[in-house]
Amino acid sequence: MIAHSVFIVDDDPAMRDALALMLRGAGFQARAFASADDFLRDLPTDADACVVTDVRMPGVEGPELVRRLKALRGDSWRIIVITGHADVPLAVQMMKAGVADFIEKPFDPQHILDSVGRCIASLSGLEAERAARQEMQARADSLTNRERQVFDALIDGCSNKEIALRLEISPRTVEIFRAKVMTKMQAPNLSTLVRIGMRLGDA
């Protein structure tokens, strides 16, 4: 299991150090940055991570950092926003932007630990999904050109007869290739094969 990183972005040295110390003490792999500008300039390459960021900072502020991270990393990075200047419109804006949590200062340290813990737990699910998708892609890549054509036609909902007409081969030949596709894709039935195709199409 990968030890997911927690990145802290806060211009307040005392708060930044306190968060890093607390998270490391709880067993998290934490790294701190003094500003969003520094963070973006030296943006880590982790596939999955958790970010704890302040809202009001010199240069790039929290909302803009959230927007950029969502554009760059999507949901594979979970974001927790902490602020001493909370208001309802800002909280709603941040939640709509996709942050995992919005925490007002002063806060209960346990609240931060619980929130980070939930984010890290959700990342483990993403990691498992990514591994499963990579395995399915490897199976799809093992198909021959003709097998891939049959696979794609099956995902499109074509019958054996329609596939035969599309590929200009006999229905019996389609059955042979279909059996090979089911075996290579480890699909016990057509519905499983279609689900695999849909998941690969969403990649």
C-alpha cells in the first residue's frame, strides 16, 4: 500500500509547523509549503495526495489554488480548506469547487486528523480502481486486431450476425473470435464484458 502524502499550504509559520508536527505524529507523511506559489512551482508528482490549504495567503490564494489543483489533478487529490475568515458564501463556493472539507479556525485538532484520515482512506479506493483498470487495459492490449474489432462491436451492442456483416466474416468465425475475446478479457458473460468496455472507455 502506498503511503499517501499530505501537503500543507499555509503562510503562517506557526500554523504550518503545528499542522506538520501533528500530522506526522499521527503517522501521516506530511510536507509543508509557505505559499501556494511555492507549492505550484514545486508541485509534487504524486498520483494521489491530500492537500490542506489556508484561504488567505499572499500571491495565489486558496480558492485559486483549489481551482488549479482540480484542473491539474482532478479528484485524485483531495483538498481540505482551513480558514480564519470563514463565511457562508465562501464555504459554499469551496464545497461546490470539490473540496473534501471546509474547516474554520480555531479548530479541534482531531477534526483535522479525522478529515485527513477520511481523505487518505478514499485515496486507497482510487488506487485499487486504478490498478484494476490497468489490469483490464493490459488484457485489452493483448487482443489481436481482429479480436479487438469483435470486442468493440460487442461493446457497441452488435449481434453475432451484425458483427459478421460489419467485418465481412462468417457468423461461425465471429463465434470463435468472441470466445477468444471472452477468455482473454476474463469475462464470464457478455454483461461483464460490456462493463469492462465501459470502464476502459471512461479511462
